[in-house]
Amino acid sequence: MIEIIYLIPLLILIIVLFFAVISLKNNNRFLVKSIEKKELTVKELGKKLKETEETLVTAEKEKTDLSHQLEINSELLSREKDKNENLLKVIEELKKVKPEKEEDVIIEYFLKTKK
């Protein structure tokens, strides 16, 4: 009878250990799957990061090109503004010399500049 009393806790301990091992195996499988999902997520995020960096480099190149183009356009605009101011001065001088219609003065200026 004493042997049976010792066997019952031993059987209970074996059953508990059996279920603990099964539970740990299932938990291990779950953890492995979770790690694989995380690794895939990290790879996807790495690809997105690389694409974003490439887009950033392209955008910086475009910004540099546009900045250079803006400088050129600003310089051309400044030149055209100076030309327009000079033309207005010449037209004003022609108006003073010949107080005629404005159209005649402008036409006369263009005829002189074509020669």
C-alpha cells in the first residue's frame, strides 16, 4: 500500500512533466514562427528603407539641378529686366526728342535697332 502511495505522486509528476514538455514544444513552434515573421518584416522594411534612400538621393539630385536652373533663370530675368529698363529709357528720350504718337516712337526705335 505504501508503494502505491508513492507511485501516485510519481505518476502525477510524470503527467505534469509530459504536458509541460508538450506545452513547451508548442510554445517553441509559436516562437519560431513569430521570429520568422519578424525576420520577413525586417527584410521588407530594409527593402523599403533602401527604396526610400534611393528616392531621397534622386530628389536631392533633382533639387540641385532645379536650384542651378533657378539661378540661371534668375540671372536671365535680371538681364531682361535691365534690357527693359534701358528700352524704357530710350523710348522716353525719343519721346522727348519727337513728341509724336507713342506708336511712332516705338516703331522708329525698332527700325533703328534693325539697321
